[in-house]
Amino acid sequence: MNQIDARGFSCPEPVLMTKKALQELGKPLTVLVDSPTPLQNITRFARNAGHKVDSRPLGDDFELVIS
């Protein structure tokens, strides 16, 4: 599974990284983020683009799986 690490980046950078990774790497894609804001923004972006998104806490961070 493809994975990107967007921890430490402020929005909109994690969304842009996710969009680029989906175009270049395809699905499924795992995205790691470190705050609720990119979690919500990436989820919204991916769902609006027609993708399924599952997320879960991962310690102090979050993991999203886009399929």
C-alpha cells in the first residue's frame, strides 16, 4: 500500500500532497497527519472526489486510508 507522511505540515499542504499522491501513486493510499484539521480537510477532499475514506487514531496522530 502506498503511504505519505503529511505530519508537520499546515493546511492546505496535506491536502495538496494527498491529491498529488493519488494522481501519481493511485489507491489505496495511507496518509498520516498530526492534527484534526488536515484529517477533516483530507477526508472532505477525498469524499468529494468520490473516494472512500477510513480513519483512525494512531497514538497522537491519525491514519487515513483512501480507497
